Amino acid sequence: MARRRRAAAGDAAFFDRFRSAIARLPAGLIRALPPAGPEDVARAETALGHPLPPSYASFLRSFDGADLFHESVVLAGVGARAPRSLAAIVQDRPGELVFAEALSGDRFALDAAGRVLRYDPGADERAVAGSTFDRWLDATVAREQILFGPDGEYAPDVFDPLGQEIVPTIALRQAERALKIDPGAADSEHARGLALARLGRRETALEALRAATELDADNPWPWFDLGRTALALGRAANALPAFRHAATAVSDDATAARLLAWAVRAAGAAGDEASAAALRAEALTKDPHLVDGLVRAVADADDEAREEASRCSKPRRPAHRSRGACRSSRASVSVSVSEFVWGSRLRARHAARVTRIGHARLPRTRTRTRSRSR
């Protein structure tokens, strides 16, 4: 009995920051459920066929799930009143437990090391969103609350005029606030680098993106953004290995080929024609239709894509990734993969990721959130 009391006291202390946020923030921004019953936890573990991760089980002993910032992120519970049932979440990650979902479609899982991983919908690549469960939870609350005013509505001027992206000054504040709580969160370091790049602070952005790759070497997108930033600074020799690493980390050949095309461009800018030729051959081996696809991307581009191509890699980013292109000339694409136009598939995937890092909201999400808060 004494041991149980000590465990309960430890759980309470473990989530003190979260409890404080619930009490401090406007009503409704965090909706945490009462503790799950021991029988509910046992039932969930039986259904899974293994014990719940200790950190998540500890959370359930305090809160049976939680709705953070009007479903921006929903943590599953195991009881009848949980905002989302853990049993209803598809567990398709061997050795991991998917325990939360975001309105954007992202899913969050705990791995065997206790880290929180974020998965984009429809993609195999994952990002290290938190070094531990409790740090991820506290960092998420700290980051998201910056977007809201004392009335529980979105604060003024947090979105761009079109309502499509969080403005870079706010995105930077979000990332830095999250990193103060969880300095091991590669996703937050990546978001910081992207925000700095949007603000034109490319040297500092380069440092942040390099730190993100060190924290999460298996995620291709910090490597890709590191390469683009280095290329924008005229450091093609630094961009080349970053693009190559990104290409080796993606899960499908078509995306790898497009990333290798960026490596070809970097090699050409560095004057390394031998590497450029080898990379061009490797890209075409992975996707023999790469050049035809790039030509079609130019020929069939919509107005937005044409504008992107004409900007020739002008960095426009996020809380994350909307990428430009280089050289929209049809002839130049046909002649050389190094004149890489941002292919429609890769551009769409990466732009969507950029918008989601840090859970930046699109206008429809904003509308839904407002309507719920009333």
C-alpha cells in the first residue's frame, strides 16, 4: 500500500507542469479526463498483448486521455469517456504504440526507447518529436499555447494574410519555447531552422538544421532543408552530402530520385562534374522516368507551380516546407536532371510536411477550432 501511494505521488509530480497549464490556460484549451481505472488499463494491455509503456501508463493513472487545443492533438485513453479510444487507433508500427493523433493527420507513437515519434499520414518517414513522453507533452502545450490569446481564441497576427501558415516570428517562438523544455526534440530543432530561414537568418538556420540532423539522422527532411539552406548560402560542397543523405533516408525510389536531382545540382554548383554525372545516373536508375516527369511538371504546372518555378528556389517556408524550384525551362530540364524543377509529387509531400511541423494550421482547421471554442 505504501508503495502504491509513493507511485501515485510520483505520477502527480511527473505531470505538475501539465496540471499547471490546465489550471492557468483559458477553459477548454486543454480538456483532460479523470484518471483511468485499473481495470481499464488492464483491459487495454490484454487487448494489445503487452504492457503499456511505463510513461504512458503513468499518464493514464492521472488522465484518461486529453484533448489539447481543440483537437490539435488528442491523446487516447482507455476508458469509456476517453476523448479517443486507444483500442480504436490502428497499431501498425511494430515495437511502437501509437497513442495520439493530430487534426492534421499526424500520428504520434512511443518507441522502445521511450521517444515520441511523429508520422506524417501516408508516409513511412518519421520525426523524433520528443525525447520522452512527459517532455513531449509539456513542449507541445508550451508551443501551442503561443497561438492563443487570453480569451481562448487565436491571437491576432499569428497567421499570414492568407491564413495558410504561421508567421515566421511566431513559428520561431514556438520552436524555441518547445526546445527549452525538450532540447532533444529534433522536430522542434527542425522547425526552428525553417523559421530562421524564412526570416532570412540563414547562417543561424544552418546551425539549427545541422543540430536537427544530429538529433535525428534517419529523417530525410532536415537533411534536405540543410542542403537547400547551404545551397542558398553558396556552399554547394556542404549541400551535396546533405542531399545525398536525404536521398538514402527516404522510403521510395521516386522521391529518392528527386532528392538525388538536388544533389546533382549541388555537385554542378561545386564544379564536381564527375559526381554530378554519377548522381544523375543513380537518380535515373531509381526512376527511369524522372526527366519525363520533370518535363511534364513544367508543362502541366498550375499557376502556383509556375510561380514557384519562376522564383528559382526562393526560400519560402514554414513552420515548414513549401519549396521553390530551379529553372522552369522545359529544354533545360530535358537536357539535365541537375536543372531540377520541383516535381509535383515531392513538392506536394514536402509542402504538406512543412505546414504540419509544429502543427501549423490551415484555414479550415482554424475555422473548426474557433467554432468549437464557442
